Amino acid sequence: MTDDETISVFPNPNRGSFNVLLYNTEDEIQKVVVYDMMGNIVYSDETFKGGEINIPDVSSGMYHMTIILNKQIIKEKIIIQ
């Protein structure tokens, strides 16, 4: 869980498939974007409301995920093995 215990991302590390769950808030997920270390978008979804994300055919490494909620923006690091 993040420091504010709003979002849970698991498993992390993963193999390109992971879950994003929203907790303890009336806020809703508006958009999820995953970037590689060069800033390229490897995944984007404006209809995602929580659950499983699959990112096939990406290289192993660290990725940055931005989760845009109604009232806040949360950033997470994802490690794909």
C-alpha cells in the first residue's frame, strides 16, 4: 500500500500482469498510465476502475505508473521481471 493507504499494487515485482486496487476513499480512478524509464507510454487506460492490468511484450525493468483519481494523483514504481 502507498503511504496514504489509498492504492495497492501487487504483485510487485511481477511479469507484466499486476493488480491495482483502490481503498479507503470515495475517489474514483480516472486514468492509469505506465511509462518506461525513457518516458514512453507503454500502457494507458481511461476506463480502468481497478483490477488486473496486463502489459504484454515489455522488457524487464522499472516502470513508473501514474494513477489519476478525481481528487489526487498517485505515482507508483512497478518492476517487471
